[in-house]
Amino acid sequence: MMVADAAGPALAGSATGLTNAFWQLGSVAVPLVVGAVFQSTHSFPAAFMTLAIGPIFAVALLLAVGEAKPTLNEE
């Protein structure tokens, strides 16, 4: 289900904008965190392990999200 569909017609723009804001924060935070890990450890494997933690964390969060069951009016 898309964010705009979940929010409904009245809040579709706001929900999409909020989602994009979080997406952009991730694009800024990841290089900073990976760079800080590499700078402190001087280890490429530690930096790559830091990159691998992101998708693992995302999967854990997605497991907590349940999709709404369709009603009779939805196709």
C-alpha cells in the first residue's frame, strides 16, 4: 500500500511530503554515520557492516507494520 493511499485523499500530499522528508534525512545521515565509523576505526569492514545494519533495521521495522485488510468496496 502506498503512503498516499493509506493517508486518504485529504492528507495524501502531507503524508507523501513527510515520507520524502524522512527519506532525505536518511540520505544525509548515512554518509555521516559511515564516515564517522570509518574515521574512528580506520576499517572498511566496520564501515560496510554499518551500511548493512540499515537494511536489517528497516526489515525489523517493516515486520511491525501491518497492512490493512481490504473492505468489500476495494478492488
